[in-house]
Amino acid sequence: MALRVRKQEVEMKVTRESLQVMINSADAVKKQHIVGRALVAIFNRQTMSEKNSNITNNWNTVGFSGADAYSGCLTAKSYLKHKSLQEWQVQKWLKPAKNGYARLTKYHKQLNEIAMEKAA
């Protein structure tokens, strides 16, 4: 008699809270890679002209916000080139905003979309 085992699809969702927990529980090296990989994923969603100019000129809710475009693009490019980030670059994205969450967490919806696309 053969038993069939169903694989249950576990839907992981990137939320502001889950991203903050991941950041809080990581050591310094892991934090560097969390920030770097997240910024590269967001950077890859920018249009080619936005990537080249390091600014946001299309208000399409994809990629970096206007306020974060310059530093986000440069930090992502730095991570792509060196596979690491300087401590000050990491701290810029992990510094808590007024809501208490790291600056990086404001991109949780896009990071969730990217994760879902990768899982599919």
C-alpha cells in the first residue's frame, strides 16, 4: 500500500515586522548581506534611466522612493561591485524611523513581491 504525502505550500510573506525581526536577530555580517541583497533587489526594479541617473523619475511605486533613490542606487551598486558594505552604509538603512522600524522595512511590500516571484 503506497502512501501519498501532500506537500503543503507554506506561504512566506515578507512583512515590515518579519523583516525587522530578521534584522534584529542577525549578526553584523548577516545584516550587511540582508541590506545589500534587499537593495540590489529593489535596484533591479528601477528603470534603466533611473539606474543610470541614481534618481527616481517615474512615480510607478516600483524601486526606490525619490528620497532614497540616490543612496539606494549607490549602495546597491557598491554591494554588487564589492559583495560587502561599509558599516555606515548598513547603519543608514537600519536606523529606526519615527515608526520604530528600520528604513529598509518601508520596502517590505516590494521585497515580498520579489520573494513571491522567485518562489513561483
